[in-house]
Amino acid sequence: MGRKPWTTKKEREWLSDRIPAFQQAQTEDSTKEFFEKVIGEWYDLFPLPPPTEAGILKAGGEAQAIHVLKEKQDAVSFL
């Protein structure tokens, strides 16, 4: 029995669909360009969630900073 995957099912499928392009990039010695493109697409499709207050505190951040960030995000979401 393996460990829990780090991706969701949707993310895993998306990555699996790129295996042939990766293999082609390997044969063409163009993996750098492949990864630049794929990483950009990845973050467009699967953006990181905003930090939580608990996460910021655990990382040694200031609790007030997350409140300011949250207020800005809420203000933007109403536009």
C-alpha cells in the first residue's frame, strides 16, 4: 500500500496527460522549455490557496498581517 498522493485526481490526470509531451521534450533536449510552460499552466489552473491565519502564525508571521490581507481580498471580491 502506497502513501497518499500529493495531487488531487484532477491534478493527477492533468499531469498524466503531459507525459507524452515530456517524453518528446526529453528526446529533443528541451525539458527546460517544457517545464517552464507546464509550471506556468499548472499555477494558472491550480493556484495556491491564500494563507490561513494559523499558517501564518505557525510560520512566525504577524496575525495582523493576515487580517489586512483578508480585508483586501474581500474588498476585491466585491468588484
